[in-house]
Amino acid sequence: MLEIYVCDDEVSTLNFIQQAIEKQILIHEYDMKVKQVYRDPCAMLDALAKQQTKRNIYFLDVELKHPEYDGFLLGREIRKIDPNGTIVYITSFKDLAYKTFQYHIEAFDYIVKDTQEQLHTSISECLQSIIQRLKDETKDPVACFTCKSGDKLRHIPIDDIYYFETSARSHHVILHGKNQRIEFLGNLTDIEKELKEGFLKIHRSYLIALDKIDSIDLKHNEVIVRGGVCSISRKEKSRLLEKIKK
């Protein structure tokens, strides 16, 4: 059985989230339970450190009014205790989603507090997605890159990604992949750290999948990646050539 933990320092919101989750568990007969809810992130971390269960589900408020932890710092500490847990953020500000990359948290979803009706719907859809992901993992695990585009959280198989480039919009990145082009808040440095192996930042504006390279034009400082032309900086040429020889 999956255990769910909730942390929000607003009592009314905390109670609403708990009730919304428990209602969906009852309706759909999910093999889950709300183990505990917390207003204090320190109390939550203390309890988790003593728990034997792992891979839990966490609904966390981003704007915690705590001197030590906001939702992102709490998520980072939870990752140390439960590396494979499912973290869902609930916030009033959708534009903060990009910070999950800065903290390397790999959140599953990012729910915006709007009306109670919309919050209830978003929680319902999120739980359905979690259940579906767990079912898919038992069939054929697929590594995915997660980003938030508009009001939707996207999970893109890493093998379907060709390259990332910086957008003309400040603090935005464009993902180019198999039959898709997605723009989202983020930066290439954080994305490269998250993806680690298989990707290389060849220019301040480009992060490419090494196994998707079609050709390299050293004379014109260009790399062709699945038909897309990516610039390569002079100082990254040798690092790129070294990587593709391995």
C-alpha cells in the first residue's frame, strides 16, 4: 500500500487536500492511504526518518512560512530520505515550477491553487497519473524528463529528446524531440546536471543528445542533431569529439 504525506501550514488548505485525496482513494479504491498530514516540515522530516516504508507520495506546499524550509528545500531533504518517492507541489504561483530543476527534485506534478473545485480536479488527475505511471513501470520502465509547459506537466521519454536550446523568452528553454517542440521555464545548466550521461552542453544555447547526432561540421562550428542545426563553441569542440569517441 502506498502511503501519502501532506505538508501545508495553512490549516484549511491542509484539511481540504487531505479530504480531496481520501475521497479519490475511496471512489477509485486505490491501494493508498493518507498516512499523516503536517503543518511543520521539521516534524514531517523527523517522522519520515523513523519510517521503514519508502517510495511514498508527498503533497507539499511551496510557500511554507517556516524559518528553515520552503517546499523546495523540504523536497530536497525528502529526496535524501526517500530517493524514489513521488513529490507533488501545490502552490499559488505557477511560474515557480522551474525551481524544481534548480534543486534537482524531479517533482512528478505541480498543482496551482486556484479555486477549490480546480484544486480537487487537479488532485484527482494527479493521483490517476501516479497510478498509471506505477502500472507502466511494472510493464516496461521508461526514463523520462519532466517539465511544466503552460498549465501541464509533461513527461517526455529521454530517448525521444534530440536537443534543448535557449528560447528568446527570458529563463525559458525549448525542447526538441520526436514529433514535439516544448517551451518551458528552465536553464540548460540545471537540465544537463539532471540528465547527466548522454547529453552535452556544446554551446551556451544548446544541450544535445549525443546519440542523436547526424553530423558535425567543425569548419562552421555546427552540429546537426536529427535535422536541427546547433552551434558549437570553439572550447567545446574537443570535449564533444572526446565524448563521441567513447
